[in-house]
Amino acid sequence: MKRFFRICATGLLCSQLVTALVPVGVALAQPFNSSSTMPSLFSAPGVMAAPAAQQGVPTYAVPQDTYFTDALGNILMNVNVWGEVYKPGQVVVKENADIAAVLSLVGGPKDTANLKKVRVNRQQPDENGKQTYEINLKDYYKKGSRDTFVTLKPNDTIILPEDKGIDTDMALRLVGIVVSIGTAFAVATN
């Protein structure tokens, strides 16, 4: 009977180890990147991918660090978005667009984004010599406060880093492994 319990405990431990270490494919899946004009499941509500001609991007060469206008006279600029967003890349926005508007155009931040340490890097230092700004978007999401936002300039790069905090899913898996090992040890020693 004791041998039967040891075999069962070993089997349970092995199954626990296998299920804890096998990554879940759905959680790790990346959104499909399509160039069609249909809205993506991962895009912000109401935002559709549109050809460059419909976005108001001029058909002539535009220096990346300047403002330009569209056919309606809107003053536009290029802004880069990197990191933990659904559609990273360069977007064309109006001159008075803020970080929230730009993040909406790129599908918003992923769940893995560290919203407390968002950076805006300037191509050229501003009048105070500052080239990098750190912004806490958690305040914006909790309270709606735009106090930490900076005015965007042409060719600014917004970087949303990955949150390197404790992954609760992995922590629970590790706790499950420890409990399984403890249980197997207790059964085996009795």
C-alpha cells in the first residue's frame, strides 16, 4: 500500500511539473499584423487601418523632424511608438496630440507594459537641454490626470517598457510545484 502511494505521489508530482512548465500558447500568442483596412481585434475602438493617402500623409518627401500639413491644412507630425503596444511603429498625428491619443492609434498598451516608466525621447534636446522624459501613465489611468504628459514634438519616440515585476501566473505555478514536492515528500516519508 505504501508503494502504491509513492507511485501516485510521483505521478502527481510529474504531472504538476509538466503542466507548470509548459507555456500556454494562447497567452503567448501575438496579435495578427495585417495591412488591410478592416479593423483589427487588437486595435483601439473606432480606429481603422487606412492607406497613407487617407491618413493625410503627403506624397512628397518630408523630413522626419519637422511639421507638415495635409490637404485640409492640418499641421501634422510623425511620432514613433516602441515597446509594449499592440501596433508599434511610426504614426502621423496632429501637432497638439498628446500621449493618450498616440497610444490609442497604436492599439493601446499591452498588459505587460510598465505604465509607471514610460519614456519620451526627443530627437533634439529641448530649450532646457532635456532629451528624455519619464512619464507615469498609471496616474492617468487611475485618476485621468494629464499632469505628467509632455508636449510631443516631431519625431519623438514614446517607449513603453516591459513590466519586469512578479508574474503572478509563474508565481502560482512555482507555489504549486513546491506544494506538490512537499506533499510527495510527506507521503513518501510516512
